[in-house]
Amino acid sequence: MKIIGITGGIGTGKSTVLNILEKEYGAFIVETDKLAHQLMSPGEEAYQSTVETFGKDILCDDNTIDRGKLGSIVFNNKDMLCELNKIVHPAVKKYILEDIELKNKQGCVEYYVIEAALLIEDGYKAICDEIWYIYASQEVRIQRLIEGRGKDAEKWLQVIANQSSEDYYRRCCDVTIDNGDSIEKTFVTIKELLKK
């Protein structure tokens, strides 16, 4: 089983790459953001610690965590965000390591793909056989973000400015996939990478 990490900034088209890997190559995909939300559900790994740290005010009537309320607490408070990350990131990594072990034993997965914006920062380099940086120019990213999510260019430029630089990704990743052109070109690049 080959473990591939997928990372890159907002609007680079990571989901397009994940889609190709899943649909064409039967890859098992783990998106760490979605997994983090799952692990904050009642009875899951990160639920109790999150409620203890942020208080019962973050709960909905059905005792699920109100992500809007939690988001408003951590969005502009680095210390609180750090506290949340201390709870969620280890839980996500533990789940992934256990899942990799299970899938390895079952022998049913050829490609295990982990997607995270902070893949490198969170130490996934030690877990992955390869880390792929999904790249697109700033102009392409801004255009995609405006078309797909609204808001104006200025807001997206601020988000991009707060993320890791292109140079950082290129330095820390094993492979760069230019996903700023056509989907066909990306498809061919992935095909060639998986042939190796």
C-alpha cells in the first residue's frame, strides 16, 4: 500500500486531484478537515476534551458541537485555536495511523491518500511515502475561489497571504503537480506518477 500526502494552498484544486485518485485509481481518501469534524461528534475521540475546554455553550440542543459557535471562539484568538488544535490534531493522526494499520492488514487498498492543508506542519512526512504539492498560479486560484465561493479578490488574497508560500511547499514536498491548466493535463501527470 502506497501512502500519498496531498497538500497545497486554497484554490489550487486539491479536491480535483483527490477525485481523480478516487474515481480512476480506487484510492482510499482521508480529508483531515472532514475527519476532524467527525471526531468531534458525541462519543468520538475529540468530543469530550473539546466540550471541557470550550464549555457547554458550544453545544446545540442535541449535544452536538455547534461549529459556528466554536469557530467564532477560535477564529480571532490564536491561543484558543492552538488549544483546539492540541485536541483535534493528535486525535486525527491517531485515527489515521490505526486506519493505515487496518487497511494494510486487510490488503484491500493500493493507494491511501491523506489530504491536509497543514500536512507538513503536522508531521505527516513521517507517515507518507510521498507528499504531492498541488500548485496553481495565484490568478487561477483567485478566479476559482470567486467563481466557486463568492467574495471579492481582496479577501481571497488575504487568505492566500496567510498560508504557506509556494517556495515552502516546493521545498518540503516530493512532487509538484501543476493543476492550473486543464484537468486532462493533471490526469496525465497523476497517471505518470503512479506508474513509477
